[in-house]
Amino acid sequence: WRERKALVGAMQQFDGCYHPWFEDRAPACCLLASIDDATGKITGLRFVHWEGVFPSFAFWRTYLETYGKPLSIYLDRHSTYKVNAKTLLDDPEARSQFERAMQELDIAVIHAYSPEAKGRVERLFETLQDRLVKELRLQGIADWERAQRFVEEVFIPRFNAKFSVSAREEGDAHRSVVKEEQALLDQIFSIRVRRVVMNDFTVLYKKRYFQILPTKVRFVRPKEKVEVRHDGAGTRVGCENLSEK
């Protein structure tokens, strides 16, 4: 067994679980959860449609606003968090969008090789599938909005008061999100890919062509590289000239 981390915020175990959380009152969905390794406290629960990049980004952005930056996140090898083996053979330096975002925030991402390795969050889901499902049933909750308020205002405080333990050492390993990082959060929590500008000043992304509109100052030329940023709400083309870097 691995000993618990000594400080709060030294490691967050993180995972998603698809389950009929509302039983027959609503369709099954995914619940994202994080638990502090040192104390066993639930630090986040979020109901989402799927365990994808943008739901995970939204989860961790809320986490940063609440607690600050943990030293590390311990999670599985889901494709959202780690690139597949074929890509790694072609490019050993390849990173997932999640890994790239966390690296920019100076948060270490640790991938578990088995469910048992991140046992605390796995056991948490076993408990939630029993206790949380019953609590939602007793409250008559059948929609995400009410469920999210309930887990944040009632369930998590009650759970942590009953089941969490004290960390071995006093203090908090979380780090503040500095002003410079705060200004870049929209950019950090976007999907970012590089593309080459075509002769007609368009770029191709997800089988769609995006036109770079003319400006008084021309920032890019055909054959140069630009960065496409997809923020979940829409797609923006960043015209920074990457060819010179």
C-alpha cells in the first residue's frame, strides 16, 4: 500500500464514473470526482454528459478558483488524459490537451496503471453509488442543477465531516493562481492545435475551413503556422506566427 501524502493539496485523485445516479428519474450520466489523498476529503463532484476534455477543464477550473493549484493529479489512462500508444510511438513527446494544460499550470499529472493504484477515488465511487444515489432519491432530485447544489451545499460537507482524516503534517500544499496565470485561463483551458495557413488564408480544423479575415496589419502569410483554439463555446483562430518560433 502507498502511504497517504503528508500535506493537503499534495495530490488529488481524480476520476469519472458513468452510473444511473438518478435511477429511473433521469438518464444515466457521468460524475467527475476528486478526493484529497492526504485527508480523504471530497474536493469536487460534478455531473457531466461525458468524461471529455471540456467537462474536465470546467471541473479543474472550478477547483482552481476554490482551492488553488494542487501539486499533482493522480488519474487513469483514459484517452481524455493521455494520448494513445500509436501516437506515442510516432512522437514520444506527444501530450494530451489535459496534460498540456496542467503542465502550463505547473501541476504534475500522474497516470495510474490499474484501478487499484488510485484506490481512494475508486472506493469513493463505490460509496457514492450507494449513499449518494439514496440521498438523491430521498430528496426527490431528478435534474443536474438541483443535484449539483445538493452535493456542494449538503452532501460533501456532511461526507467530509464524517469520513475525512487529518493530514500527517500541518499546512497546505496548494499554490495560488497568480495574476498572470489568471489572465491566461481561457487560453489554457482551450483545445489548441497547430495548423498551416493555406494559399487562400484559410485553415482546416475538424473538417471545417476557417477564414482568416484581412486586417490593416497582416500577421500571417500562406504556409506559416497558426494556432487554432477551441474553447468549448466556439472556435477562435489564434494568428500568432508560430513559424518564427
